[in-house]
Amino acid sequence: MSTRVDEIADGIFRISTSVPISAIPGGFTFNQILVKDEVPLLFHTGPRGLFEATRIAIESVLPVSSLRYLGYSHFEADECGAMNLFLANAPKAVPLCSRVSALVSMTDVADRPPWALKDGEYLDLGRHRVRWLDTPHVPHGWDAGLIWESMTETLFCGDLFTQPGMDLPPITEGDILGPSVGMTAGMDYFSCHHKARTILARLAELRPNILATMHGSAYCGDGAALLLGLSRSLSEPARIHRRNRDDEFMGASSEVD
Ligand SMILES: [Fe+2]
Ligand SMILES: [Fe+2]
């Protein structure tokens, strides 16, 4: 396991821990996005097991105790498993999430009440300005949302464009769509394809310059083209065939029951 820190845009740091995982050949990365500003924000805490590695990496950029917002896309261990550990180490920090996530999970789970953001709501951090975007069920979790940072035109895109592997560049102008689509062929983490296409089109309208992924390399280039490419991939015949096959399987098992 190793952790690296890279500034992928002005004041936007990618903290990436590579972990060998038996379920994913070649291993996997867990990326936290840190905004260094008057009001520091961390997007994704990482799982509890990676807390110490993440904490030490953040300290190379700014004091963990100065963190004010601990954002996450949706309620899962890698997105927010270390939340209470960070709350204990950052006395002014609060969880930052969707209204649904606050309602169904974080208000109960967190040691301090979350700040629940409405779709489209802005937060000024100093030089950076972030906007919350609800993305229910995209790629999964009905509480899901993402963050847009307008100064650097960076989309904190969470599990979108998830790529396997550990020895990946922190940011690339190369292909991240192909590896991420390849991964969903064996591990389809999109929960609602028809909603995804509508939401991906809305995200593409932001015309992101950087896609800060949670797993794999960040991407620098025409983010809108990649988001629309991802949307098209969801309706490709192979994906539809696999979905139908899975539906048949579920139908067969319920008949047996
Ligand atoms: Fe997830
Ligand atoms: Fe994730």
C-alpha cells in the first residue's frame, strides 16, 4: 500500500492510496480530493482502514485540524468510512452531503450534524467556489451527488470513470473511458442506466476541464466529450445484453423461491 499527493489543478490536491485487492486484478486506488483554501474542503474521507495514511498525506498540504468541510458523494465505506475519525481530528469540520444522505444516514452516523446541500447550492471556500449537484442513483446510491469547482473547472466526479490498477498517473490526457467501461463490464456499478444518461448530459453541460475521479487517474481535457461517451456506453448492445441476462437470472431465482 502506498499514498501519493499531487496537485491536479490550482489548489486542488489528489491524495491517492494504492491497495492490492483480490477482487480487482492489478489492484485499486482510493482518491481523496483536497481543496486548499481559506475554508479547506476534503471530498471523500476514504475508508477507516486508510485513515492514518490519508491523514499523513493531508498534513503535507495543510493541517488536518483546519479542515472545515468533509464532503462525500454517497454513503459507502470508501466515501465516508473515516468520517468520525476526521471529525475527531478537525474540531471545526462538518460532514457535507446531499439532503437525502443527511436524512437516511449521516445525521445518525456522524458525531456532528451534517450540512445538507440542495441541488445547485454554492459554497464559497475563498478563491475556490464549489457547487453541489444531486446525481441520484448515478452511478449508485439514491443519496448520490457530486461537486463542481468553477475556478479550476474541475468536476469531483466520485465513482464515475472508475478505473482498476495501481500504477496509474495522477492525471492524464489519455483514455480513462475505455478502462472504466471495461471494468463495468465485469462489475456493473451503475444502478439506473436511464437516469444516468440524463444526469451525465447535465454534467457535460458544465464543460469540465478536469475530471477528478475517485478511483484511477484524473483526466485533463474535453470532459464533456468523455461524459457523453460514458453515457453512450451505457446503451451499448453488450451492456444491454448483460443487463437482460441478469434480469433473467433474477427472474429465475424468484421463481425458485
Ligand atoms: Fe460508490
Ligand atoms: Fe468509491
